[in-house]
Amino acid sequence: MDKLLDFFQSTQERTIRRIQQLVEIESPSRDEAGSRMVAVWLEQEARKISEDFKVERITAESYGEHLIIRAFESAGGNPVLLLGHTDTVHPRGSKEKNPTRIEDGRLYGCGSFDMKANIVLMLEVLRAFTELGLAPKRPLTILLSCDEEIGSFSGREIVEREAAAAEFCLVCEPSANGKVKTGRKGTGMFRLKTHGIPAHAGLEPEKGASAILEIAQQIQKLHKLNKLEKGTTVNVCTIHGGTTSNVIPSEAECEIDVRFTSMKEAERIKTAINDLKSFDERVRIEILGEINRPPMERSKAVVKLYEKARKIAAEFDYELGETQVGGASDGNFVAALGIPLLDGLGVSGAGAHTLDEFIFVEDMPKRAALLAKLLLAD
């Protein structure tokens, strides 16, 4: 089994080049052209590894293309689902601010950590199997969605479909300081709009009903829904309103980010938000949004997969810790179906969603070896 680690170490420069090529293809969420370019590149790379692999590109209108690679189908049994996404949070042109480069053992680039390096790593595992004549215990399905960063509104159905057929799932999202993720919070995304009455702010302000004043009072009420001791957070993260400086504002809106560790808390928050009433009866309230992802709980099946991964990593002196995080992924949908999974199997790095995003180059061979050995294990 040591030959796997040796393989990934010996092919590291080749892997780096492929990561850089993929990172250079900018594919922000909702950028259909960028998403297609990534899908084309990945399809070409997959077909270079083996003509026996089946590649399916699924068009998602207004988002881009989801990609599915099916490999080693002759292995028999339910497949293992390898899960990831091709979209990034970085708008076009961001690579000028965080150029794709290597400095001090770090590979920088927009989307490198979250999560294009990890997509390449999945392909390199397939390449290792074919070049070394190894076969995984089960068929492999790689699913890369194109709208994960914005809620998986088109990808969720595909994720759930593929997960339902899987024996277990390995989510190759970024690791957390090298640790895999055995728990994730669920998420809710809501928008609160207030519709007031405009009036001249100097001549007759009493005839107006301020949408901004109303939303400010509602934000205070929303903040009281927080229960940090239960892992529940409710945060207003953006706010917009008004037209000009001398008019009582008739319109305002804010976005509400909700995180929770149990569906009971999710229902409490959802009900509270949908039951909001106006402080000023002249202002109409509009609520949009919903609970988006259920929580990924640290179940016995998750712990069992983690312990297997930890023992495999220890075989080549690689310490693998675990953690629970507030961020969600498509793995949350898998967990809700009761399918065993392990999240955060990607390369160590930092700066996700920032212009300082990078991965540690030295961690790549070890992470690839861990993923490969998990797929070869009984």
C-alpha cells in the first residue's frame, strides 16, 4: 500500500499543473460559460485516464453544468459516491487579485482550497488506480455540482438521487486545519422585505411610514432568536433600503443567515421568522426563503467511517483529526437520507472565500493516498 503514497509524491508536479489549469478557469456561481468550460476540461481529463469511464454533463439553466463520472462499474455492488462542486464564490477577474502561484509551499488561487484542488485529487486517485493496476472494492461515482455555493437549488435533486444509490459517501470539501468534518450545521436563507409609505422628510414626514425603521426594529427581534448554547445562530448579513436622503424610505430589505444543529431548532426559527408582525401597521412585511440544508449530525455511521479513515492515515504516520463546523455542504443532503458519509477530505489549506485562498502543497500526496486507501479498504 505504500506504493500509493510513493505514486502521489512522484506525480506531485503533474498534479500541481492540473490544479493550476483548473483554477485558472474561473467559474463563479451562476456563470454558465465558466461552468461549461470547467465541465469540458474535466471530461477531457477523465477520458484521458480511461475510455471505460462514463461521463455525463447535465445542463442546469441559469447555473451551468453538473458533472458525473462513473468509474470501475464492473466492481459490483452499490457505488461509493465522491462528492464536490465546481462553482466558486469569486467573481470573474478575481484571479488578478489572487494570482495562481506557488509561494512558500503554498499553492494560491481563487477556488484552489474550495475546492478545485480536491476535484483534481479525485481524478488523480482514478489515475493512480489505472496506472498501478489497482481496483476499488466498489464502483465509483464522482458528482460535481455547479451551484453548491449558492444553495444547490438545481443540484440537490441530483445529489439526493446519487446518494440514495450509494453504499457510503466521501465528501471532498476542504478540510478544517487538516481535520475531517464529522458534523455540520444546517442552514436557512431568508429575506425580509418591508414596504412602507414615502413622504418628504422635511415638509411632512408624519405622512410617511419608514421601511428602514421597521426593518431595524425587526433585526433586533431576529437577533433575540439566537441560542448559542444550542448552536443556533441568526444573523442579518446584508441590508438595503431607501431612495434618497430627503425621502422617508418606502422600501428596505435584509438577508438573514440561519445555522442550527437540530431540525427542532430549525423549525423554531422558521416559524418565528414567518410569524413576524409589523411594529408599524402601515408597513407591510414580506418574508422570502426557507430552510435550505438539514444538519449533518455526528452519527454512529459517521464515527465508524472516521475511525476507519483515522486508522488508515495512521498506517503512513498521517494524523487525522475530526471536527464539527458551522458551514454546510451538499453532504448535509446525503446525511439527511441516512447514508454514511465523511466530509472535509480535501487538502489542508486556508482562506476559503477570500483573496488569500491557498492549499499546502506538501499535504496533497498524503490526502490523495488517504482517499485512495479508503476506496480500496474492505
